Amino acid sequence: MKHKYLLILAVCCIAAAAWADCPDKPGVPTRTLPASVYLDKMKGGWIGQMAGVGWGDVTEFKYMGRIVPEAEMPKWKPGLVNQYHQDDIYVEMTFIRSMELYGWDVSIRQAGIDFANSGYPLWHANKFGRKNLREGIAPPDCSHPQFSAHADDIDYQIEADFSGLVSPGLPTLAMELGEKFGRLMNYGDGLYGGQFIGGMYTEVFFETDIEKIVAAGLRCIPAGSQYHECISDVVRWHKENPTDWEKTWNLVNEKYYKNPDYRKFSCDKGASDIDAKLNGAYVVIGLLFGDGDPDKTMIIATRCGMDSDCNPSNAGGVLFTAIGFDKLPGQFKSALKTNVEYDHTAYTFDKLIAVCEKLARQAVERAGGCIRKDDKAGEAFIIPVLEPKPGPAVSCWAPGPIAGSKFTPEEMAKITEKEKDEK
């Protein structure tokens, strides 16, 4: 069977008689997700992120516009899963913390204040989005291309995993989180990359077919965007050459890396390119050609080069969510340390899992679903089926008008972290 590693859970897709539709939403189609299955999959998603970024770390930005040679691909070591010092992991926990403190209704301005007060070093879109916030440019203008030359970069794509992990089966809520947290640093395709990643995560709680998972992500972004075009090309090229990932990589390289029409806003043309759609293509190449195999998926995503630790982290996170923690090969969890705090956070792995479960329960009810308990089967999330409706495409090279958003003096007084090394 092609996806031999994936846990097929038909019970997640069919509401059992013990769990009828929620009475407050009659006639709305629902999907049922046992709470224990949610927890298992969500834990797998965090392990996949950590494993992917740890495995690809030594290759990051060393292979620009070229494939990592097979002989130079690092070997997996179980200890690599313990990535408590990676910005690819802990930055998104700033957003989780804002939600923990203020709930799902946390305002984008409060989210901006919290991000401005983060103390860790940042780069590219994150760096300049936070710099703008600290200088009083409130969201959404803090990420507008008028104020940031990095708005099309990969940053929210790297950090969006959380949005799907706390929104099981709820792409509209993952998109809502993108509009709140992704707007702090990205615009246009830079934002769409995160919405795409978040959308894929929401679907893997119910779906194991990678093509359908990718399609779910695409439904969360405008069809007229270059990001949508890029991922759609990868899907088509995979169908045309299903056993040759390097053929698809070359097609992506020719169209999306070498052609300036598709790099109109890249911050470092021809050099350290962290263009969101290009790296997003590498995430999808890993997923599609990985055939459901964790090793193969992350190896391919890494060997595509460019930001080659972030991409296997996204790909590993999506796939490991589909597999679930309990079914993961032992090599990816045998050395896991669950009581170490992630840098710049108060979260250990165990505390992170508990907070995400709490937020997911809130998400189900926020979307009009409910949580049912059966004496024999235990708790289950009854999740309404809500179709995402992305807005019209915008781009960094032809952006819309600014909002003129500024922090008030009272809000600025809450931003205690200041720029130390920005020029």
C-alpha cells in the first residue's frame, strides 16, 4: 500500500450513532474526531516539526538553486528531535501564548504588542515586522510592502503549523489565525504560504491521501496568486513524473527561481532566497514524492535545498500529524525530552501539548461544534464542515493601500522591548 505508514481512521470521518450532530447547528454536516485521536495526532505534528528542522539544520542555505547531493545528506540521529533552541519552533509559541492569555478573540493589536515584546533574535520578514511594531507601526501596516522589503519571505509559512494543530478540521479558523498572526510579518504570497500550511494541517486529522491534503491547503488561498499557481504546478508535475522528484525540482527551479517574473519581491535575488512559494514547493515535493514514508519525505524536502531545515519541518509536521504519535517509528521519539523548556518560552513539550489541546477544544465550540462524551467510546469532537473562502489575491509588488495604522501612546507604553541592533 502506497501510504503504508499512515494511520487510516475511518471513524474520524463518519459520525457514530452515539454522537449525533450538535443540536445548536441542525442540518450542518459534521465530522467526528475522537479526542484521544486528536491528541495523538497533534503530538505527532510537533514531533514532525522538531525532527524535520533538526535533521535539515546543517544544510540550511548551503545549497542555493541546487539539489543537496545524496552523499551529503546528514544521517538521522534520535537526539535530533530535541529542538528546543530553534526559532523555527519557538517563535510560533509566542502566538500560542497570546491565545492562552487572551483567548481566540485576542486582537491583532494585542498580538502585535506581544510579538514586539519577544526577546529572541529574528531575521527577514519576522525581523522587520517586529521592528515596525516597535517603532509604532501597528498591524496590519507593520507587514505592508511599503514598510517591509521582506513581506514575501517564508517567515509565517515556517510558523503557521500551530494554526492547523489547534484547528482540527477547521480551515476557516486556521485562516483566521493567519489573518491575526501572519499579518504581523507577511503580505501577499508570504501570508498565503502560512495559510496553505495551516490548511493542510487542519485536514490531516481526517485525511491520509497526500494529494487531498495539499488540495485542502490550496482551498485556503486565492486561486489568482502566484503561490497557488506554484503549488498547483508541483501537483501536476508530480502526476506527470510520479517517481522522479528531481524532474519536478528542475521544473520548479526553471520557472520559479530563475524566472524574474516569479521573483518580483525576493529580498536577495540570486542569493539567500527565502521566497515563500519556492520553499513551499519544496515542502510539497517532499510530501508528494515521500509516499507517506517519514524518512523519505524529510530527506527529499531537505535535499531540495534553500531553507532546507524549515521545509522538512513543515513536511514532517504535516505527515507526522497524519500518522500520529503512537504510530511513529521509534527512532523519532525514543530520545525525546519532554521536560525541557523551549527557549524564550515557559513551555516544555508536555505543557505545550496541554495548551494546544485546550485551544483545540475552544476552537471546536467556537466554530459551532461541540464535545460529546460516550461512556464506552469516550470524548469526541463534533466538528462542523466549514468551507474556506479566501479573498481576492494581492501581491507584494502591487499591494493595496496602507491602513494608516499606528499604536496609541498607551499601547506603545506596553512595548517594553526596544531595537538594539537594527540599522
